[in-house]
Amino acid sequence: MGLFGKKDKLQIIAFQSYGTDAHFYARGRALEDEEIDLSQKGFFNLIWNSYKRFETDEIRNTPVQIKLPDGRTLKGKTDGRGYYIFDAPQEKLEELTNEEGWLNYEIAYDDSSLRREILHQNRFPGEMLIPSETADYGVISDIDDTILHTGVVSSLKWRVVVNTLFKRAGKRTPLKGAAEFYNLLHRGKSGMLANPIFYVSHSPWNLYRYLEVFLRKNNFPKGPILLRNFPRYSRRKKQDEKPQKQKEILNILKTYPELKFILIGDSGEHDADIYKEIAELYPEQILAIYLRSVSHKRKMERVRGIFKSYETTPVLLVETSEQAIDHAKENGFIR
């Protein structure tokens, strides 16, 4: 039900974001609390929770306020789909971060007209990552079929639906050895660092908590999870418009121009094309590209063709995580 129908509790989901010492950036969504339990067992519970993840009731055009640990406050407003973005210059934000570079803040509804009975709480946690100046490099990784089986290379797209919607996040199987590889990259060549990890996906923001639970349950390093909005049917994509995933990666590179990056994806869809184009635009910032091989002969042949005479950046088509770990050790990325 909407805000003026059934008295559902309200919530704010703050997406993990990234910024700098002089720039605060946060985004999230204000919604009615559908009380989705991602650990629930049973087929019908899974179907019901899957439905609720997409049939969300957003809290539109409503004031919200962020409070930083030092008492600073920022005011904003949700849009027509319940999303909010705070994008503002600030000072000395790095002083507010923990040893891993995370700045913890609180966000709340800032509308006195909201009835108390639908606000069982009005303080919701959020986090923004500011990479340490001591980081060796950053990692930008795809999620779909890179660390999480989705079946996206199958011509039968039902596999994606079944895997994403009808399996509990805690029961999804990560690709073998992926978490170990990412933790080694996170700790860097000294084993003591906090290299930032950014996760990108074509999945919609409705699946944010699902993917957050999956990464946490499987011991992947914490990092911003960058997804996409559902496309609007009334909006036609421009012919030369870049995929959302590519836009997100380019924004990360522009945000941290002094930081080098390792790109990790798969050979199934468009990662090879996107990563090659990015490396050619920013050759000094891309240390290496890892593309996990997929069991699709034609797609693998296409990817090999893309990189046949490519020498701008080291590229490895990865069969196993052990192979990637050995390559990273040889190149001094990890110890």
C-alpha cells in the first residue's frame, strides 16, 4: 500500500557509495518496508519475497536529511521514484573514516507531516568509501558470471530469472576461489592494505540488498555495489549512449585519477568490449584486465579475436581463480 493507505512502516535503503576527502556522494531509496527476509526457506516464500523486491512502494518527493559523525547535516529530497542523491562538496571527510576508509553516517526522513506510527525508527545507516592514499590500486569487478553464477550466457534467459529471484542469497554459489582472489587483491602486495573494491552489475537497484547479502555471506571484501535503474519505457536509448556499467567505471576512474585499477569481468557478454575501450582511453590507469572464461565456444572465440593484437594493457582470460592468483603474484599485485 502507499503512504496514505495501509500503515506500512517506512525505511530508507542507503546504497554503499564512494567519494573523496572533499566530496560527499550518497544515493539510496526511500520505500515502504516490505519486510523481506532473504534467509527464508520454502519455494512459496522465495516467490513472494522475489515479487516484493520488484513491487516496491516508493516514498516520492519527500525531504530527507543526512547527519555526518561530526554533526554536519545535509538536506535533500527523493525523486518521483523514491531515489535520492546527495552530491556536494565538503571538507575533511577523510578524518571521519575508519581504518578501511568507510565513512559511516545516518539518514532520516525530514518531513514533519509523516505520521509517527509509520516511522518505527527514523535513523538509517549509510556508508561512503574514501580510498586510502596508501592504496596500491583499486579493483572494479563485474558481478554477473564473474563472481556469481547467473547463466547470462545461456540463450535461455530463464536461468537468470531462476537464479536471481528464486534462490536465497545465502545459498547462491560464488565461482570457486573468487572470494580468496578478491581478498588478496584487497590486501595488496604487503598483505596489510585496504585497496578499494567496486562491484558493478547490470542488475537493477531492486536487487541491491540481495547482492549485498550474497557478497557478505561469501566473505567478499566490502565495497560499493553499483547497479542500474530500470529503463523507462518512454525513454529511447541514444544510439551512441554507453552502457550504465561503462558510465559507472568511467566515473570511478575520473573520481580517482591518481589511482590505478584492475578490471575483472567475464567473456560472456560485453565486458571485453567495455574494458578494452576503457583501457584505451585511460592506458596509464589500467594495470590489468581479467576476463573469466565462459563455456560458450563462439563467445570465447570472439573475445580472443578482440585481444589478438592488443598490447595496451595485460589481459588474461581466466579459466580458474588459481590461474588469476598466480598471474597477480607474478605481476606484484599480491604477495
